[in-house]
Amino acid sequence: MSVFLDASAKVIVQGMTGSEGQKHTRRMLGAGTKIVAGTNPRKAGQSVEFEVEPTGPGNAEAGTVSIPVYGTVAEAKEATGADVSVIFVPPAFTKAAVVEAVDAGMRLVVIITEGVPVADTAEFRSYAADKGVQLIGPNCPGIITPGQSNVGITPPDITGPGKIGLVSKSGTLTYQMMFELSDIGFTTCIGIGGDPIVGTTHIDALKAFEADPETELIVMIGEIGGDAEERAAAFISENVTKPVVGYVAGFTAPEGKTMGHAGAIVSGSAGTAAAKKEALEAVGVKVGKTPTETANLAREILNSK
């Protein structure tokens, strides 16, 4: 089983012909992702050749792969039957790209782009929700179901399939936790992004992992700023029966200063790492002080089952 993404996903890359799009398309193909098309209105009818080197536990084969380019997502979907899109376009064009993917009937849209205006995200998040489309991002590493599919920029070779579900605001902490628990492996790892508004929240991921029969434990990584972790704690107390282990980044961050992610800003006692840790522990979530301690807590819980 998996959450949101499995081996059957047929993926379109919006912005595939750009430098970042090409680089990460090659990496996704190497992880076994079924990329069936790219889009660029100025290069419709062309194709892009990729030299694929298998990485990680996926089913990719070494060799040259030719991916066709279509003018629109709708044309790509009609020709290929794609159901997932990943977006590598500049911030100014991201809203239009998301709306195009939603209108074309994608079930899942992953937005890697950093620096998207919050007002734009608010608009396209609401639009996608009205259409029943799952968004991940923006400003995120994407989603990986190890051994099946990898949509985004997550390194596919640091872990394999297993029984842990991972949801994280931070991309680099996603990768570190995948490495720390690579001996156990993961059902799905979701990097939701660190902006003030994101398409998939901690709660969305918790709900999906709770419903997934192969996910035995959930690791949730948060960070300072906002109240997402506190809201997640309230959700866990009422709706999650599986063990949850948490980590909150930012215990040493200075008050009132934005730290890296646009959503990571603390005002007074609101949004501090200590407040989030307290809220999570109050509902039975074990919270580590470091990523390694968090991984050891998860390992102890699974070994005691």
C-alpha cells in the first residue's frame, strides 16, 4: 500500500524542458517513476531524450528514454492518460500552471517551486479543493513511495519500502529521517513544504497514513511558526490510533526572525518549538530533541510491538 502515490501513477512534468525540469525528470525516471509527458506551449510536438541510470529500489532500466512534449496538460492527459503532474515553473507562472493541471483532471499535483506568492497559493489551493484535487507544496521536495514512484526532488536511493509513514515541513529533514530509518523503510514520505499555506497539511497526511493498512507508525516533522503542529496534535488525539513520533525544528531560533521557510516565524510564545513539543506530548506523541533521537524513538516503538 501507499499514500497518494503508487507505481501506477502516470506523471506529467510541467516545465520539463527547463534546466531544473530536465535534471529532476532524469532523476525521477531513474527511480522508476512513469513519466509519460512534459508540457511547454513553445515546444509542443518535440521530445526530450533522457539518459536514465537506475537509482534506489525502483524498477527503472538503464538506457535512453524519449519523453514527448505537449502544449497543454489537457493535451498530454488525452494522449497518455496521465493522472499526476509535477510543476517546475517560475513563481510568477505557478498559479496558472496549477489551475491548468486541475482543469485537465489531474488527481494529484505536486508543486516544487519556491517563492510562490502566498495570495496565489491561497487561490489555487481553494480552487483545487473545490475540484477534489490533492495538492502537495509549494516550496516542497514532493512525495516518494520507495520502490514505486518518486514525484519531486527527493533522493530515491536513501531508503526502501517499509512500514513507516513520514510527513515533514522540511525537505532536508525529510531526507535525513529517511536515512536515519532506512533500516526499517517507509510506505510513503511526503514533504509538504514550509510556506504559510500549503496544499497538503500534516492533518491530511495523518488521515491518509491512519487509513493505510501497511503504515504501522507515523513520523511527523514540524518546525517553528504557525499552529499546524498544535492542530495536528488535536487531530491525533481524536482520530489517530497508530503511534506517532514527532520532531520540531527550531528550538534555538531567535524570536521574531523568519528562519528559512516563509512560515517559520515566532511571535511571543505562539509557534515556538517548545509549545509545539508540549502540545504533541500532551496527546501521547513521543517527541525527539534531535532527528537521531526521533528515529531511535520510532525504532524502539516498532521493536516493542
